[in-house]
Amino acid sequence: MFFKLIHRSSKSNARVGKIFTDRGEIDTPIFMPVGTLGTVKGVFNHDLQKKINAQIILSNNYHLYLRPGIEVINNCGGLHKFINWNNPILTDSGGYQVFSLSNNVKIKPEGVHFSSHIDGSKHLFTPESVIRSQNKIGSDIMMVLDECLPYPCEYYYAKNSLKLTHNWLDRSIDEFNRINDLYGYRQFMFPIVQGGTFKELRIKSSEYISEKNLAGNAIGGLSVGEPKEIIYENVELVCSILPSDKPRYLMGVGTPENILECISLGVDMFDCVMPTRNGRNGMLFTSEGTINIKNKKWENDFSPIDPNLKYFSLDYSKAYLRHLIINKEILGAQIASFHNLQFYLWLVNEAKKNIKKNTFDSWKDKMLTKVSSKI
């Protein structure tokens, strides 16, 4: 994988770049729709690719490992064929899901013992096994197994956890160097900066993974309940250390405000379930602010959902979408999910345009006022 830095903002660390993979190019900054089980809930892959140009999606090793099973995906020829997706895919290792969803989790030096949240069956994830699983999934970018700390967390625990995470990283690299690409496309691996909210540990982790010189670098553990000010402080610190010639991926973050602020700090890649999850529940992100479409004020509003966006956002009125959501019609969840994803991708595309024009910072300030408001 190759990353080309195209333009830097004149007043911040925001930047435009391009990631080159065997399955296609990814323009950064980029938002990755979350397709946990190989599906972005309620949205057709064709619409993601052809209408809003989702250049990459994210899937999850934990969920795919449990259902349908890695061997099923392998027998089909990889996840891309299984779900009919032609663009790149990034897979999370599943470590976060082990800690957040599973029962009877026991962290040992060899890996993580856990019970499935589906049927209680017992499993073990090791650094080596999650690399092998993602190899069979065929993702273009795979993540290493790490321990995602809760917030708040004691320093002593965070320090010991970081040693374990770094040890798992070294084992992941060894395993990655042993495997072969299975489906004719090169795969790449990102390490993950951890360390909780402790500056000393974040610096240590950033320096450690930078030395590994892998294809890109991820920032983890900053979407577990921290105040946004702490998120931004840690992102700024980590981005000041991670190499500028590699893409930087902030995992699981977040709101439109979070994304704009972290683009300005030097982050290139984002993912979050918020667009689809909140959309299914009636929260719409628009270019003028956030809408709770269930509110009665929209009952007789026949204007488009968002006149600045295309496709479903222009095709259907707020009143009609409210009617669908209130009555729990499946189409309502589909329209709202697609709209929110379209907005997130519109937002990062507008950020790219303004970075190139050296107007990003003034544009960002205006957009922050809008996206932080409720209408």
C-alpha cells in the first residue's frame, strides 16, 4: 500500500491524501461506512458504491468469525465475493467487540478467552488467530489484536495493558509475515496506538508503533466515553508523533463535530456506526444541523430532507420520512440510514475541497456551528 500526501492546510494539520490499494484508490480524509457483518444495515452495496462513492467499508472479524464463520467466507473466495463488494474493505480485529459484547472474558498473555454473546460457546482470540482469520476474510486492511481500555482507567492497569498490546503487536507482525495473500490481492496491516488518557503512555505507544514502519497507523481507545476535549488532546498528541507519510486512522469516532476537529488535527480515516444506528432511530444529520424527524414540527413539512444533498435526500420530504419512521416502516430506516451516510461522505468531501483551496479552517468553523445545532 502506498500513501501520497497531496495537500496540507495552511493553518492547521488538516491534509488531503490518497491511499493506493490493489482494489482501488481511497481519497482522504475518508469516512468508512460500518458493515459489521458484511452489510451496511439497510443500504444496498450498489447504492454505496455508485451513488455516494463509498470507497471503502469496514467489517468486523469478531462478528464474521461467529456468523457465518470464517470458513464459509473462505469457501466463497473471500468477503468481497461473498457480499459482492468491489472496493477495499478494512476489518477490525474484533478485540473491542470481545470486551464489549462477550461474556466471561479472560485476558491472558496468549490471548483473550471469551464466550460468544450469541450462544455462550467458548473461544480464544490470539494475535496470530485474528491475523489468520482476516487473511481468509481477504480484507485489504486488517487490524491487530489489542486491548481497548475502559474510561476511566487506573494508570497501573493501563501501563500493564500497553505492554500486553505491544507484545501482541510483535506477534501479529510475525504472523503477518508468515501468511500469503489468498485471493490475488495484497493485504496490509495497521497497528493501534493505545495508552488510555495518559500522555506518557500515548507517547510511548505512538513511538513504538511508528518504529514498526507498517502501511498505516490507527489510534484506538478514544471512543469509550471520554469528554471530547480529552479525545482532541490525545489525537493531537498522537498525530504529532505518528509518521506523516502514512495514513492515520481514528477508530470509532464519531460525530460530525468530532470528524471535523480531528481532520484539523491530522487524521485521515474515520468510522462510526452513528450514521446508520441513529438514522434508524430517527436522528438525521444534515448540512444545516441535526433533526429529530419524529418531532411533530415535521408532520407537515414537505421540503426535502436536505436540499444540499442528492438522491434520497431530495427524493423524499421530511413529512413523508417522519410518517415512515413513526410507523416503523423498514423503508424509513433505509432512507434515513442512506441519507446520514451520504451526509458523512459529503462532509469529508467538502473538507477535502476546502483543504485544497486553503479555506478549510474558516469553512470548518462555519460548519461546526451548523452540525452542532439542532433544528
